[in-house]
Amino acid sequence: VVVRPSTTEQVSRILALAQEHRIPVTTRGAGTGLSGGCIPTEESLLLSTERMKRIIEIDSENHVAVVEAGVTLFELDEATAAHGLRYPIQPGEASASLGGNIATNAGGMRAVKHGVTRHQVLGLEAVLPGGEVIQCGGKFVKVSSGYDLTQLIIGSEGTLCVVTKATLKLVPRMTQRLTLLAPFENAEDITRAVPKVVHSGVSPSLVEYLDWVGMGGAVRRGGADLSIPEEMKQKAKAYLLVVLEGNDSNRVQEDGESLGELLLGENALDVFFLSESEASKIIEGREGAFWSGKEAGMADQVDVVVPRASLSKYVESVQGIAQAHQTFITFTGHAGDGNIHLGIFQNDPKVFSDVMGEIYDLATKMGGMVSAEHGIGRAKKKYYQKLEDPVRLALMRKIKAAFDPENIMNPGVVFDGQTSA
Ligand SMILES: Cc1cc2nc3c(=O)[nH]c(=O)nc-3n(C[C@H](O)[C@H](O)[C@H](O)COP(=O)(O)OP(=O)(O)OC[C@H]3O[C@@H](n4cnc5c(N)ncnc54)[C@H](O)[C@@H]3O)c2cc1C
């Protein structure tokens, strides 16, 4: 059964009935999630937020937007543009809903400058399983008044409540953009250069890593013509894509030039300053890397995170895992955040599962986590439950029981089981 409420009051009535009859509820935003979190079980009610579409307010004095959960990133971007503002979190899929972004704590390419969803959400309206409506946070940055329920709900993947409205921080929309592309012969040089780029003081808004396979896919998908000489393409094992933004074109140009020098000093084969149209194409192609991988037979895409300075060691060790299991693995990712996307090409389910287990195990041992931005959902649950600290997991189960005593909210997502309230 699919229900498509258009008001908070309707969500409240649905959840009250669901709790009374102990019917599990899975909330679905736009269905673009990559961890299977919005896939219901057979006996579940699917609650779609697709009709909760109102942009309630763009407050240009407080730099805040108030939106319903079903508003998409694309719709919010269009609405904020008219005010010279922008919601700075831009995961690769603009058809995703803000409710889904909040439930997965989505990240994306601009996290290196603006953080992830949880850094830009000031407040929420949410409906609890019994139907009660709560308001948390508001149009303010500072708050020190009891537990922070807004932050607890962000990233909870529909397992605690249904988010119905959000109050989001906006930033001024920059007018100038400069995009640099640097090919490297050696992937390690890139990962060593990334912390230096981040510390250079130029504050890039995007620092992306693409191996040569990912680069080929992004060029094809976006239709970019980068004019990189063939000889250099043959040498280049990986590429670094950096975007600088600002309002003063001279300043952005100066920063770009000093960044170019820095990259050449870190063994870049060359540094290309891309035209606005080629830059848009390559970024679009990079955002669609998931689809390029799928078209080429990729079994899954992993979104692990490790400390930024450990990326090079992590990539090297994963190459060892790939070799040991005769599995082809591609590397693209949000290098500025230590968040790497591994495209796993392996059709044998047993080998696939072993490879995934080792990749996650390695990331955790290196001080990272199983998922940086896509969430655990159903797809990564078995790996996450094995690697998560049992004390933290037990605490999370108690928190879930406090919100959802009948265990009706997206049961079986993130972790199994529940202690009673
Ligand atoms: C091509 C492509 C590129 C992508 N790039 C990125 C990227 O760069 N960064 C990134 O972080 N993600 C990325 N994603 C993943 C995806 O877009 C995000 O996970 C997004 O946040 C999901 O939003 P959605 O509305 O589609 O949610 P859904 O897929 O519908 O749901 C995701 C989860 O959120 C829960 N949920 C949804 N709405 C609500 C609500 N109102 N209240 C409570 N729970 C709710 C669901 O139950 C489910 O657990 C990408 C996906 C694709 C296909």
C-alpha cells in the first residue's frame, strides 16, 4: 500500500493508525538513495512525500529556507537563485528530496567547503510513530538547550520518525567560478597533494579525485572536450578536479594561479584551466559516475570514508584486495573529505561479499567508517553491524526504542532488532 500525504496532519493520522495496527512504515522521498533504505518489506506501508512540495519561505534576511520534505534539490536551487542565495549541499542527484537528504545526511562534492547536510539544517518538523508532531531547532545557529534532536534525526534513515519540514541555512550565490584539472602520473601524488590544497587558504568548493577509468566515464557522459594531449592521457593514472568560487574575478584568478603552482610542485603533469562550459560538462559527467559504472557492469558503489591524509594508503591497500580477489575496482571521490567511491566490478556473489567485507574492514581499521554519505540502508547492514562498536549499537537500539516502541519505523534498516522501550 502506498500513501501519498500532502500535509503534516495527514502524516500524523497515518502514523497513529500504523502504530495502532503495528504496520511497518517505510518513508520514500525521491527513491534515489543508494543503500536500499526506502525499499519496503512486503508487509510495510510505503509513505511517499512526493506531494509535500511547498517551499514555505525563502527568508533572505536570515539566509534561511523553510521547505516541506518532498521538495527536491533542483526545485530549491531554482527558488533560491531568484534571491541570489543557494542551499550549498549539492549531492550528485538533484532530483533527490530534502527529506531524503536529511534522512541520509547526504554529502556530495561541495562538502569540503560547506560540510554535509547536518551542517546546514537548523531545524525540523517531524512526526513520531504515534502521530505526535515535534518541532526542533529554528531560524538560529546557536542553541544550547537540552539534547539536540535535530541532529539525532538527521541521518536516521526513516527509522525514528517522518521528517515533514526543514529549516535550512542558505549562503550567498557566488558569481565567479574557476575550474582546474590536473592529471597525475601517480595516484599517491594526488592523495598527498589534497591536504595541501585544502590547507592552501584558497578554500576550494570542490576537490574531486578521478582515476583514469572514472575520468574516461565522466568525459564520455558529460560530452566534454578537454584537449589533453594523447601522450599525457596515456601517462595519467588519475586526475584532480578543483573548483574555486568567489565574487571577485581577479581574486579567483589569482587564487587559481597560485593553486596551479602548488599542484605543479606536487608533480602534476600539467594544470588545465577549463572553460565554464567544459567545466560544467565534466562536473555533470562526474556526478553521473554511478550511472556510467552501472552501464559498464558495476555491481555496486561503495562510499567509505577515511581520514583525508590516509587516502593514498587506503587506495593502495584496496588495490591489493582487488588483485587478491581478481576484482576490478575503480576509484573516484570527494578527495577533500577523505570520502572515496569504489566501483566494484565482480559478478560472483561470494567473492563480491568477501571483497566488500575486506574493504569496509580496512576503512574501519584506518579510522574511517562504512558509509560517508549514502547511509547504511539494507545494502550495507551486514557489514556495518559487524564493524560497529557493540556498545554504540546497543545505545542506538535503545534510542530507536524510545522513539519507536512498536518498531514500526523502517524496521530492518541500518541495524536489526530492537530492545524494548
Ligand atoms: C547518480 C546519483 C548520484 C548521487 N550522488 C550522491 C552524492 O554525491 N552524495 C550523496 O550523499 N548522495 C548521493 N546520491 C544518493 C542519493 O541521492 C541520496 O542518498 C539522497 O539523499 C536520497 O534522497 P531521496 O529523496 O531520493 O531519498 P530516498 O531514496 O527516497 O530515501 C533514502 C532514505 O531516507 C529515508 N527518507 C526519505 N525521506 C524521508 C523523510 N521525509 N523522513 C524520514 N525518512 C526519509 C528513506 O526511508 C530511506 O531510508 C546519489 C544518487 C545517485 C542516483
